[in-house]
Amino acid sequence: MRLSPALALLPLLHACTCMDQLHILYEWKQLDYQFPSEGARQQALASKEFVPQNNIPMGLEVYEDRLFVTVPRWRSGVPASLNYISLTDNSTSSPKLIPYPSWAAHAAGASRPEIVSPFRVRADRCARLWVLDSGKVASLEPNASTTYPPAIIVYDLKTDNLLRKYIIPDDQVKQDSGFANIAVEDSDCENTYAYAGDVGKGGIVVYSWEKNESWRITHHYFHPDPLACDYSVKGYNFSWTDAIFGIGISGPNADNFSTLYFHPMSSYNEFSVSTEYLRNTTVADENFNAFKVLGSRGPNAQSSVSFVDQKTGVLFYSLVNLNAVACWRTSNKDYTMKNQGRIYMNEETMVYPTDIKVDYNNSLWILSNRMPIWMYGTLDPNEVNFRVFSAPVLDAISHTACDVTPRSDILDKFVNKIKNVTNDIKSRIKGSSATCVHTSYYVPIIVLSWFIAQFIAK
Ligand SMILES: *[C@@H]1O[C@H](CO)[C@@H](O)[C@H](O)[C@H]1NC(C)=O
Ligand SMILES: *[C@@H]1O[C@H](CO)[C@@H](O)[C@H](O)[C@H]1NC(C)=O
Ligand SMILES: *[C@@H]1O[C@H](CO)[C@@H](O)[C@H](O)[C@H]1NC(C)=O
Ligand SMILES: *[C@@H]1O[C@H](CO)[C@@H](O)[C@H](O)[C@H]1NC(C)=O
Ligand SMILES: *[C@@H]1O[C@H](CO)[C@@H](O)[C@H](O)[C@H]1NC(C)=O
Ligand SMILES: *[C@@H]1O[C@H](CO)[C@@H](O)[C@H](O)[C@H]1NC(C)=O
Ligand SMILES: *[C@@H]1O[C@H](CO)[C@@H](O)[C@H](O)[C@H]1NC(C)=O
Ligand SMILES: *[C@@H]1O[C@H](CO)[C@@H](O)[C@H](O)[C@H]1NC(C)=O
């Protein structure tokens, strides 16, 4: 019998205690928008400016009472590619999307609209919304595609005014470039840096808010691993050669620089670098050893998006083949399979976790969107296809390898000791086998083992 991908990865998720504490807050079968009127909606449908099945939510962000949702223009018929829903409106769990900052910002007139096609956005702690605009329209429909230069667009979240629109200069954009992910180093609201990952060509474009300038950093760790390009999600097998994708930024270290944790999408490894080496191209080129390999998540463990919760120092990341979200404590010096924790895994609801964020009230947010089925097959409009999950970070990581409470360290040690005893017993009875057991199941074993140990000691 062939091992299923999930079983093959059990070692990675062994620390799981089957908690899966997240709640589904919103879910959609198909996306819909809050058009100015029902007439306008009908007109958009008739003119194919709105083609419901071509709309897929890709990125999310939460700030105060708004949840932002991006809908890239991968195919035609996307009326607005950056939207929000109001978290205070609890009248429905499938709310209509409201274009941000306005319908006008998305109007495809003769010239480039204000916002073309962002995949991910980031709200910084200085109340600015950073929008990384890929600039690509209908890239999955070659007969209809258009490409504008990618841009970094910044809005004031207090007023929703456009603060800045920075077109990434031509010499920093390569032929196959694709700008999908952005991390913002905002420890200083003036001297802020944004890091935009180029998933197509393996690079990071660094933008300085203070200087209003950008430059491109390259490193071989940004490239895909040719042995990690095959994927299998819900029966769809495909090969992607995606370069740098997940970029998570830590809070400031003692030297006031942050650590950027990153991985190419087609890779099993995690890497890191101090932002000291990203803030100057010459310094980066002269210090290629400053880019570190942290370790491997193991076979089948390709990850798309990632995010660091700066308060707990936990790195959250998706596992696309496993329909799961996992975590690693950045204070943990070893990046090993054993030290990865499982946050949530579900073959129905967590198919393609596409974005992960922690808001400023310590809640974790995850969006899943079944993207491979949308891309290579067809989503069933009678099923729920898109889901937003949430939970307080401390609940999400509780009883996982990322738990930050002292209780967990003691419990981990205890559980490991007992596991050694029980594994030893098990291996004597019949070979060993890995199982995922709720911690509470250990309690009777712990008590029993303690008595046995006392007995043996005598
Ligand atoms: C945090 O939560 C409070 C209470 O729900 C809310 O008023 C506030 O806007 C939130 N802050 C942010 C930055 O999201
Ligand atoms: C929606 O929220 C309001 C205020 O928070 C509350 O009074 C109301 O009961 C909620 N409605 C539902 C359907 O949960
Ligand atoms: C481009 O081709 C796709 C698929 O063949 C079709 O659905 C779409 O309507 C076409 N778009 C235009 C603008 O011709
Ligand atoms: C930033 O630089 C761009 C050109 O690279 C320029 O168009 C824009 O006006 C500048 N913005 C500010 C706020 O200086
Ligand atoms: C897809 O990949 C999985 C896992 O590698 C494999 O078991 C399955 O046979 C493949 N399916 C097809 C149709 O190739
Ligand atoms: C870091 O920044 C703080 C506040 O700006 C400053 O007081 C401190 O000297 C800085 N530390 C280093 C190592 O530069
Ligand atoms: C980058 O670093 C080099 C070497 O330390 C230095 O000569 C150069 O001035 C720096 N460039 C910028 C733009 O700060
Ligand atoms: C459990 O066994 C492993 C290897 O056999 C060992 O490295 C580890 O220290 C043991 N743990 C405890 C708590 O005894």
C-alpha cells in the first residue's frame, strides 16, 4: 500500500495533539461584490466585467474592524482586486466584498487603474496598508493578457487616502518576474522597509520608505529546488518551479535589524537572513554567507505563504500538499521536523491555505481557497470553496511544538520521556509505529508508568 502524503509526513506533525483550534468565521461558495446597485451588478454580469467563477480570494489582512481580501486578475471578469469586509457586520457569514479604497481605484479606463492586481497586502503597525501590485491582467488567458509594471501602493488606513504609489523600476523587473508576497519592517515608521518577493525570477526588491528608492537583491537560496517541484493536491498533480515565496519578518533584534525568514515555494527548506544584508546590494553581494539554511521540513513539505507573529516569535506557514498550516518557534535553535507544530489540517476545509496573518489583537487569520482545483479543474459553485479561519494565537499554538507557555516545556519533556518508555515497550511487542495521540491520553500512561518506574527502581 502506498503511504498517503499525510501519513508520510507524520514525523513532521508528530507533535500534533489533534487540537485544530481554529474557527471558520467566513465562508463563500462564490465571491460577490457590493455593487452600487443591483442594476449595476446585472450590467457587470452581462458585460462580463464580473464573471463570478473567475474570482478567487488570494490574500487577506486584518486591521481594526476591516478584513481585506485580494482577488487577483488572473482571469478576466474580476471587478475589483482589493476589497474588504466589515468585521462588525455579523449579518452573514458570506459577506459581499466592498472595493478598497473605492470602485474608482479599480476602474479600467484608458490608462492604468490605481490598483491592477495585487496578491497580498500588509497593514503595518503605523496604520499604513502596503499593497504589492503584480501589474498582471489575465495572465491565465493569453488572448486577453496585459502587463503593467509592478508597483508598491501605500494607503493611510485612518483616512483611506493614497499615500504613495511607487512603480518598481524596469531594471528591477525581469522577464518572468511575478511579485506576489510582501513583508514590511515597520519598527520605525519613517525608516520603514518593504520586502517584495519575486516568485518568478528569484529575487527580493527592497523598498525604503524614507529614501523612496528600491533595489534588487539576488541569492541562490531564492531559487526553486528542482527536486521539490511536484505537487499533489486533492487528486490534481502539477509541477511548479516557483522561487522565493514565504517571507516572514521578525521584530527588531538587539542590533535593531530584523530577521527575514524565507523559503522558495518549490523547496522543503527554510532560510533566514538579517535585514542588515538586504538594505544594501553591495553588502548583500559581499556577504552571501549571511544567508542561512535553517533546515528541512521533510519530503512533501512545500510551503507557500508564511508569517511571523512578532509577539510570540512563532513562524506560521502553509503546507500545500498536506492541506495544513504548521508552525515553528523562531526562538528554537533547531529547525527540525520534530520541532514543527501542527496548527490545523483538513482535507476538506484547508485545501490550499493561501494566506496567513496575525492581527494587532493577537489573533491568527488563515484563508484557504482550493486554488489548484480552480486552476486545473472547476470549483463546484454549490460547495463552500473559500474559508476564513481565526483563533487567538495562544489557542492556536497551545499543545503544539510552538506552545510558548512554560507548562508546555515541562509537559513536552515529560511526554517525551514517557514516549521513550512506551516506544520501548511497543518496539518489544511489535515494531514501532508513529501515532498521533491527544496529550490527555498520556495522563493515565504517565501515572501508570510512574508507578512502574517506582516499582522497577526498587
Ligand atoms: C483590537 O480590538 C479592539 C476591540 O475589539 C478594536 O476596537 C480595535 O480596533 C482592534 N485593534 C486593531 C488594531 O485591530
Ligand atoms: C451581531 O452583533 C451584535 C452586536 O455585537 C449583537 O447584538 C447581535 O446579537 C449579533 N447578531 C448575531 C446574529 O450574531
Ligand atoms: C480568452 O480565452 C478564454 C478561454 O478560451 C475565454 O474564456 C475568454 O473569453 C477569452 N477572452 C477574450 C477577451 O477574448
Ligand atoms: C517616489 O519616487 C517616484 C519615482 O521613483 C516618484 O514618482 C514619486 O513622486 C516619489 N514619491 C515621493 C513621495 O517622493
Ligand atoms: C498524483 O500523485 C500522487 C502522489 O504522488 C500519486 O499517488 C498519484 O498516482 C498521482 N496521480 C496521477 C493521476 O498521476
Ligand atoms: C536601537 O534603537 C534604539 C531606539 O532607536 C536605540 O536607542 C539603540 O541605541 C539602537 N541600538 C543599536 C544597537 O543601534
Ligand atoms: C552600500 O555599502 C557599501 C559598502 O559598505 C557602501 O560603500 C555604499 O555607500 C552603500 N550604499 C548605500 C546606498 O548605502
Ligand atoms: C528519548 O530518547 C532519545 C533517543 O533515544 C533521547 O535522545 C532523548 O534524550 C530521550 N528523552 C528523554 C526525555 O529521556
